[in-house]
Amino acid sequence: MKFKIFTIFFLACVFGIQAQENYGATDFGMLEGPYYVPSIAEQKASGILIAADNSPMLGQPKRKHGNNVVPGKGSDGNDPLVNLQRNAQQQRVQPPILTFVADISQATPSDPTGAAGPNHYVAAWNSAFRIFDKNGNPLTNELSLGTLFPGNTIGDPIVFYDAEADRFVITEFDNNPNGFNVAVSQGSDPVTSGWHVYTTGFGTGSFPDYTKFSVFGDKYMVTANIANNNRVFAVERNEMLDGNPAQFVALPLPGISTSGFYSPQAFHTTDDVLAPNNAPAPIVYLQDDAWGGVSDDHLKVWNATIDWNNPGGATMSAAQEITTADFVSVFDGGSFSNRPQGGGIDIDILQATIMNQAQYRRFPTYNSVVFNFVVDVVAGGGEKAAIRWYELRQVGGDTQPWTIHQEGTYEAPDGRDAYSGSMVMNSVGDIAMGYTSSSSTDRISIRYTGQLASLNTPNVMNVAEELIAQSTAANPSNRLADYVQCTVDPVDDTFWHIAEYFEPSRRDVVAHFSLEPPMPDDIGVVSIDEPNSGVLTATEDIVITIRNFGSNDITDPSVQYIIDTGTPVVETATTGTIAAGATAQYTFTTQADLSGVGPFVIEASTLLTGDTDPSNDTATKTVEQVVGVCMPTAIEGCNVDGIKRFVLGDIDADDGGDGCNTEPAGSPQGYADRTDLSTNLSRLSGSNVHILQAQQNWTGGPGVEALSVWIDFDDSETFEPSEQLIAGEFFQDDNVLEDFILTIPTGATLGSHILRAKAIDTSAGGDINDPCTDFDFGEVQDYTVVIDESLGTQDNLFTDSDFMILHKGNQQYEITLTTTDFDGVAAIAVYNTLGQMVTFNNISKTGNTYTYQLDMSYAASGLYLVKMGDERSRSFVTGKIIVE
């Protein structure tokens, strides 16, 4: 009897716990029956296709509220796994099979996604999409998302290939009302198949930022960053495939902690072997002990159990907690400008994010999922980004717990950061990972690595990195693609990856690659290093870089170059032996005559007999004859006329004294080349009006000395009338700085350009509105400006506000800002004396007050600066705290 009583009691406890550990649906309902959108081919034939709008646009702002990073809290020290990767033996693989540019984007960022099917690759970016064959040939023009979703081009499309159904799916978020739009192709060909489009009935309450979609069993799973109403959604996949009304369910993620940015990921089925319909759908997220409420680093995995016969009975389990090796996922206190890039501003590397996608695959004796997120691998105040990646396995059935099978930290070579990873596993267990890389001296590049299962080296990427694309210019914004995507080819188990880079403008590159070993004899020209566009002569050196892609060493290969369609110049490259995997530079002894008008197309190739992969033999480059900017002359002089001091942003040239500014020596009188001086100017609406200050010293009164300014936006080295931003405006005084309004067009080309300022005495000879003609008295000066999309400055909004820091004891602080002059989302940041940001937060207003509870109990002793205000207008109030 006692035993039976104990058993009953035990079962009651078990079932009681089970009941407590399952959480019901927060919402469920029906997506109304879809409307039909004709195929792309039909729309083209009918003349109703909507072309992509390539006007400059700013992507949706990243929404982050209630940042929960506690300064000084959490793991410290070097990453415990990174040395294993540093010491790993790596095997070289073949270079990409194919690379091509999907689009040249005017969106900041472009947020590319894409997936391969049996015969097509579908790529999408912030407000458009395009369909290619698998040789990279476009089958459509760049098309507006409005082609599929009439009236909605707000952006952030997600593309995925549902392998079991042999269908492509394209999604987009919506803000009228807030929710998701989903387009499901009716057949396997995304060009000739019509689309079932769902736009109503699936509301999310707040705006659904950073959506991620997954295929799992009979469900399409959705996660999104939805302010204070974060949930997980499931929609009825089978009905959507059939074009019927489909049910949806919304579920919570109980016990989740975040840094303030919500980005869990539901498992996505990589191939055509789906989980059973009623199998729980897992969702994963990292938990960093630098966040409040997290005592030790770990992963959480939840299970959503949904029966479409009873959607109201759907449940979400309490999370399974999986202890991990220590990691640090916080950069700069949780802010959005984290790591350097060569020649540009710090960029957002997507911290605290399970990257797109968590790829799930079923094997005969277990289920597997791979995913990754970015971590800091350097102890103390230093930072270096690397990728923490996992393979979890589930053994014994679909309801069993998940365990770590592999856990690694991948670090890029040559001191570069690695971030924005996307990884996937093929049917033999090989893992591919595409990622983005940069450093303070290296511009953004797209690369890949991987793990060959046959080498049996767990916890490391045993494939040496390969280059997909190298940027030739810096990203002018801190915003870099929020999405990248690596997928498996359903035909041959190879891989496809799409990501964002700059050549020189923002664009998205697609790579098709395998992890096959190098071919034995494979060599090619990877770049033509010289000449470059400029003043070209009849005796130009042709300089190339040759790479040995193969596994055999190659000595003194034959090479050639051709100018346009001329006669090939064939030589033996005296490089000596080029070891397998190495590169060598060679300068042709026969120079090229490029003294003509141009442009000139240079094609350089290797000519190795028996080359096992001729597809990578050749590189092509176009160079142009550029004479340079005009340099007008002050014929009579410029002692008091012209620009005696020039101030714009970071540029402050001259001291205001009289005299001609002629630079460098030997230039025409009154012309100064100061393009070594530069400043950033925003084109972003609301931040594109800038104050330019200039001083002239002629004392003859107003209405005589005038100023004109041009910016060479198209980099043609001519200053066209459309590029004139200040047109002959008169100075009103002398010997003082005067303000002129410089408005950058919102459609201005991003990047570095020449700004020309011309100031002359208009009562004498010369045309103030001609940038190139000579003049009697005055000066012309050239500077460099970098057009970006940063936020500008204005008068401080908080002059009449009350700012208070209250020490509540035990290093707990309440920080309040009371104001009636601002109602938006306020930002708060805390800095140490080294200028390092230790925490960052966004705060909503309650009544007239912004309130933030700051926990400094884990922070090192010392002085800290607290800064609160509006990031968009750069208006802030500041205070100090001392941690003892």
C-alpha cells in the first residue's frame, strides 16, 4: 500500500510538473484564403511586371528595447575553444564553382537571402528579388516585391526552398497591419508557376522586425523581434501548399532572457525528409551570463507541439537548458557599431543573434541541427569577433532531449574578424559555413570554410578558408546585412551562399561551392593589379597575380594578356615554383600601349597544358584614360580674395590670414589640392543639411566676393551643373567665418568624392558658376567628402530637461530623464575612462520620464560616464558615476 501511495504521489508530481512546464497558445486563428498572383512569365507577357525600385532607401531600423547587459557581469578571459581551432590541421578545397552578383543595391543594408532549387537560384534583398538559372544567368529582371505582394514593398524578404514539396517560398513583413506576407509557388519553377499569396489574418501586434522562417513537419515556423510582445508563430504548411485557408498559432518562449534584441531560430529542415507532423518543433537561443537573469552561459531549446486538428491546444514546453563552454556574445555593451573595417566606420556584426538558419537534418539513428552566433574571443577590454558554432543531436526519437555533439569557435586567419556566419550540413555530414570577415586594415570580404566529416576532427572547421568576394571600398554605414544565407543544393549536395559586400557600392554576391579537394594541376590569374584607371601611357606595365589552386606545385607557367581584341602577348612567367595553394605576382616584360582614348579591356590568363579546371584561368579588368580634374588659375592674384579659411565637418583648413593658397608647389596660382583632407557627410533625409563655413578677406563690402561648391558624385572628374550645391552665394562680411548651407541630395552616391569650392571677386574677370575656367582674383580648393547615411546633429533637445542619477546602494543606480521636448525611444550608454562602451540600452517613455535601472555591481571600480538622449538628432545629456 505504501508503495502504491508513493507511486500515485510520484505520478501526480510528474504530471503536475509536466502541466506546469507546458504553456498554451497566446493566439490562434485562420489566414484567409490566398489570392492568386500570376507567374512571372505571365506577368511579363501581359506587361504588368513591377520593376525593382532602385532609389536609395534606408532599411528598417533595428529595434532593441530593454537591453539587459550588466556591465562587468559574465564570462571573462579568452575563448576556451579558440585554441583548438588555431591548432587544427586544415585541408584545402577547390575555389568556388561559380560566383555572380545578384544585385547592386541602393538599400542600406541590402539584407540578402536566397536558396537553390533543382534548376533555379532565387535571391531577394530589401525590396526586390530576382530569379537565376544555376549558371548564374538571370531569368528575370530585378523585380519589386510588389510583384508578389501588391502595395507592399516594405522589405526584409526571406527566401527558402521547401524541398519536400519542391516549392519556393518568399516572405515579407508588413506594417499595415503589422504581420507577415507569404507567397508560395504553385509549382517547382518560380518563373512559370503562379503564386498563392497570404496577406491577411496573420497579425503580430507590434511591428515584426527581423523575421526568420523555417520548414518543420507540417508547419512553417516564424520568429521575429516584436518589442515587448515576442512570440513564436506557426502556420499550416500543407494547406498553404494547396492554396487553401490556413490556420496559425502564436506561442510564448517561457523563461527566455535576451540582450534586448530577440532573435531565436526555429529549426529548418534542410532536405526533403520532414519530421512527422506531430513531432515537436524545436526553437533555439543562446543565453549569455553577461545578461541579467542568466547565471551561466548556456543554450535553451523549446519544443512547440501543434496539432492542426486542435490549434487552441498547442503548447510550448519549458526550455531544455544545455550547458556550454563559456562564451562572450556582447560587443560594446550591446550597441550596433562594433568592429572595424578597412577605411570605414565600425560596423554592426549582429551580436546576440542565432544566425539564419538553424539547419535540421534527419539521419537513420539521430537528428542533427547546426547553427552559430558571433562571440568575442579576446579577454579584457580588447575585442575580436569569431564564430561559435554547434551541432546538436537528438538520439532515440523526436521527443528526446538534445545534446551537444560538436562545439567549436572558428577564428579567421590573418588577424581578421569573422562574423555573419551561415552554416548547413549535407547528406554525408559535411558542414559548410559562409561568413563575412574584415579588420581595421582589411575591407569586408565574403569567405567560406567547413568541416569534412570524413576527416573525423570534431569541434573544428578542418577546411581552409576560401575567398568568395573582396570589397574594393568601405561600407559608408554601420549597417551591414542583417541576413546572410547558406543552403544545400538539393541535386548534388554542394552549397550556395549569399552575402553583402562593396565593389565599390553595396551589392550582394552569390557563390556556388563544394568541399571537394583541389584538382592536381589547376592554376589561374586571380587579379590584374596594374595598370589602374588614370593617366595612361604607351608604356604601361601589366602586373598580374597568379594562384595555384591545385595540389601540385607549378613552376614558371605560361601566361598571356590581350588588350581589347588585339594580339595576345604570351610569356613565361618567371615566378619560380608556385607551391600548391600559394600566389605569385608577375610583371610582363612586354608593356602595353594604352595611350589612346580608351576604355581598355585587359584580359590575362594562364596557359597551363593539362589544366584540370580552365574555368578559373582568366581575369578581366577595364581601365580608363582619366586626365584628372581641371585646375583653374587666379590670373591676377589671390592675396585677400578667395578662401582664407574653410570649415566643414572634420575639415578645418587655413588660419584666416591673407595670401595665396597654392598646393602643392607647382600648381596653378590660386589652386589648392587638399583631397588628403576629408570629412563624412550624410545623405540621410533629416540629416543631409550641413553647415559649411568659409572666410574671405577683401574689405570692399558685401555682394562682390562669392562662393560656389560642387561635389563630383559620379567620380567623372568633371563638375557638372547637376553637381553644383552652392551657386554663387555672396559673402556678407570679411575676415570672419560665414555660414553657407550645403544640402546633400538623398539620392547622392555613397562613398568618397571630390568637393570643389570656388570663391572669386565677381566684379573682376571670371565665372563663379564655372568650376574650371580661370579668373582674375580668387581661389579654388578641392577636398574629399565621404557620403554616408549617418545621423546628423542639431540643437540639443534636452536643454530644459531634468536629468538625475540616484545611487540606491550596492552599486545600483536609477537614472531618469524628464522632458516634454522628446517622445521617441531614448538611448542610454555607459562608458569607462578608456572610452569603451560597457552597456547600451533603448528606453521607452512613461509619462514625461525615461527611467533606467543600472546594475554596476559587477563592474570594476572607477569613474564611468552616463550618456542619455536621442541618437537620431545626436542630442544627449551626460553625467558621471563612481563605482567603488
